[in-house]
Amino acid sequence: MQLNASIIAAGCGATVLRAAQWLQPIQAACDKYGITAPLDAAAFLATVGVESARLTLLRELWGPTDEQKRYDPPSDKAGALGNTDPGDGFKYRGRGCIQITGKANYALCGLALDLDLINHPELLEQTADAALSAGWFWHNNKLSALAGDFLAVSRAVNLGNPHSKSMPNSYSERLALYTAAKKSLGIQTT
């Protein structure tokens, strides 16, 4: 599927100027990871739009919040993320267009992209690597198979409570971008 700045702007909720800056990296990620069906591309773009704050943030904002404090050992969350040392939560906080999080995910993503993300996690803040990491995440989690069920895609990525109006990753924002992406791709919306 050939994307353009208008499609990316609609799907990610970004300005056309910002979308134009992201066109090549997002197209490369879609091409590399087979995100080529229109419905799949719509779901991918909407997810990228929400997770990157409309292509403006490539690194998780850090408080640390109570949830972020759980990224460090000895919590179960830290164990699930592969964070073994104090400070790993901050070091391997969410980065990239779909916020790769945790040492284990950085290691897997680094292998797939041939990047040393364990020693240089900041590489996922670079435009091309950020987009490719999103494509890798999408492919690795088999999200193309869920593209027709956008609620399932959203839950698989980072939905939280789909009915919360206060959550930055709420379903209503995701759904609005998904609807805009489908429209820009010529997909009938109901």
C-alpha cells in the first residue's frame, strides 16, 4: 500500500507537515513488516498516532508515576518486562512509535532491527528506528490478524480501560483516529 502525507496525517492525527516528515519511515516500516492491507494500515496508523501523541513523542514521559515505579524490580511488572536491575524501568521506558517497553522487549527489538538497544535504548527515539520498531511490534504481536477488530488491537497494545475519559490512551481517541484513517484510505465506515 502506498501511503501519502494526507493518509498519515488523518490516521495519526498529525499535521500534514509532520506527516510528510514521517512518510518515508512509516512507509518503510509498513513495507518491511507487510502492513499493506488498507484495514491493517488504518489500524496501524491509528495506533501509532495515539502511542506517539500524534507523532510528537517518541519517549514515555516519566514522573515516575506509581505504575512506572513498578517497572523496576522486585515487582511482577518488572519481571514481566525483563527489568532485572534498579533503574531498568527508566532506562527501558517506552520508546518508539508504539512505545517498546522493558529490557526484554528492547533486546528482542534490537535483534530484529540489528540495533544495540540494550546499550543504546535512545536509538528508538530516532525517526527511522522509531517507525521500524512500531512495525516490528505490530508484526511480532500478530496485530495484522486483528485489524478488523480494532478494540482487540487496542487491548493488545495498551488500552487500559476502554471507557475511561481521563486516560491518555483511551479507546475514544483511538477509535476516532481509526475512523479517520479508514476514511482517508477509502474504506467504508459505519
